[in-house]
Amino acid sequence: MILKAEEGRSYKCGAMTAIFKADEHETAEKYSISEWWLEPNTVGVGAHQHEDNDEVFYVLEGVVSILVGDEWIEAEKGTFLRIPSRTMHDFKNQTDERTGLLNFFIPGGFERNMPAIVKWFEEHP
């Protein structure tokens, strides 16, 4: 499979857009891959943790504020982070520029949550 920039299954979450490049059905449930684009001064989905899933983040563009455990870090373009399961995390864009993250969700399946996440953002603009 080959997807160009901005191709994939896109989900609008307020001022944030998620673009899924590969999901559990395409990877035999091993992982999901998505891009998360945040407009300037945008909060993420809120602090949360996953009981059975690790996550990998790679900053594609800009500077993203990322919560890991109880510490916020400023992650610049090119920064790599591995978030083990059961680790509290979140992300937000506190800058005046658009920012982007590449996300690997291991094992796959996060995309199952997207309809509910989109609905939440529609009900809480």
C-alpha cells in the first residue's frame, strides 16, 4: 500500500485532524499508524493511558507539548517518544504554527475509537 501526503482515512476532531494510514485490518491487528495534525493553540484528546497498548510518537512538524507520566516536554520536529502501556500521556500545540505527530499504536485497534472521539468533539466544540 502506498499513500501520499494527506491520504488515508481522515477524522476531524475540532481543530485537530487524525489521518489513519494503516489500521488493524491491514496489519493483522499488529499495529495502527496515524498522523495527528494540530492547528495553532490546540489541545489534544486529554490525559489518558492504555492498559494493553504501547504507543510511539514521532514529531513530523513544529513543536508539540507532550505529557509523559507527570512531565510535559517540548518535542521538536524529529523527536521520537515511546510511551509504554499504563503510562499517562497527552499532547497539545501551544504554538502559533500547525504541528504534526506520527503515531504507532501497538497492537492495532485504536481506529475503533475514532467515531466516538469525533462525536465527542462535535458535541464539545
